[in-house]
Amino acid sequence: MYAEIRDTRIFFDIEGAGFIPEGSQMRKRPVGFAVHGGPGSDHSGFKPSYAALTKAMQVVYFDHRGQGRSGRGDPARWTLDENVEDMEALRCHLGCGPIVSIGTSYGGMVAMAHAARYPDAVSHLVLVVTASHGGFIPRAQEILVERGSPEQQALCAKVWQGGFKDEAELKQYYRVMGPLYSLRFDAAAAEDGIARTIHSPEALNRAFRPDGFLRHFDLRPELGRITAPTLILAGRHDWICPPEFSEEIHKLIPSSRLLILEDSSHSMRVDAPERLFGEIMAFVEGP
């Protein structure tokens, strides 16, 4: 499905019922927006695992502009600020009230900024393995020197330089980097997910290159404006958004709770799916 919003065309998909029968009534359930990472990826990495969340909510998936099945348009507008405005426009287009906003990695950056700029639009905020400013990049470079193989370091040089030539090269990056992203990485099991993802190297290049927006963004001054209860989930072994960045976010967002999962790296839905979805559903459903 597509939403013609603002100056672009945003792909979205919906899983789970919005209303369920409960005795003589139909009960409206929360709507959760699953905000994908990258940049340069799409929503497909959430499937099928995020189906677990439909026990507690209706889940809306969408692809950021310039990525996945969404419209491309002007590459100069493939930015965090535009992604935030697209997310809010999609929420309004779908007629949603306050949403459960679930942002992972780069998606967490978008979700944080959205919750700060549109506090009345978010009932619950979930931030998974993310960071609030561009300082995560030099820290990831340091960790890569400590943990990465020569092949991994060579491929990551393309990230820092914005140097991926095509989709095949970006897919190879995820194959080689898999053991750093996930403690439970299984190359054979990961292959289907890599194959079905629409990777967009230009979007990643524009974000990470030396003059890219991820180098310079800083949401820290905005985080105090977030009013939604916030759950922050970090992986102890995360190399690209290490837990120190989640600890920093926790200090800056009022009414936030931080959980660091000791048995997870960046790909929490692979390393600790039961804990990830259990914590999110308990947080949304309340005591």
C-alpha cells in the first residue's frame, strides 16, 4: 500500500487487527509504528519476527523515502528531518491517534526526533540499539579496530567514505559484518533476509560520508521535550550503537527506563527476540 504524502510516495504495510471482539464490545488496540534502520535498508528485516507484537497491537511498517518500496524523489531530501516529517504525515494519513513508536538503530534516531517534535503524537516510545548524535560513528570506528577482521575493516571503510557502488556490494557488507551485528549470526539463515531486502546504497552513502547528515546531527538538546513513557533497549556487545549511547539517552529523556541485554549485539531481534518482544509488550500493556 502507498500513501501519497508531502512530496513523495511512502510504502506501508499493516499487520494485526485494529479492533478485536471482547464480550459485547469491540476493543481498539494500540497502533505501533515499526521504524526501520539503515539508512539504505527497508522494513523487511522486521518480518516475520515483529508478528509477535500483534498480540498486543496493530503494527504499521513503512519504508523511508529514497529506500525500499518508497518513492525516490530528490536525494538531497533523504535526511533525518524529512523522515521525521514523513512519519508524522503517514500517521495523520492513516488517521491514527497517539502511536507506539518503535525505532531501531537509525529508526530510533527518527523515532526520537519525531517524539520530541510531535510529543502529542506518541503514547509510548521504544528505542532499540540507537544513538542520539553523530558521535556514535567515531566510537564505532574505535570498536571496529578492536574487534573487526581485516575484511570487516576494509568493508566498513566504504561506510565511512560513502563508497558503496551498488546493491550487490552492500549486500556483501551485511554478509561479512553479520558476526559483529549478531552474536547468534547464522550465515545460511541470514541469506534469505539479505536477499529479500531492498538495499539502497546511495541512501547509505549520503548519510555516512564525511559531509553526510549522520556525521553532524545532534538530538540531545531536544530529548527533554519527549513526554511519552520511553523504553530504551541496548545490546551489551553492540559495536555500532554501543550501550553508552543508550545510557546517555536515558539520562536525557524524562520517564525513561533503560535495559541493557547482556546476551545481545546490534541485531537484538536475532540475538534475544523473546526478551525484546516480551519487554515491548509488557511496556505497552502496563502492569
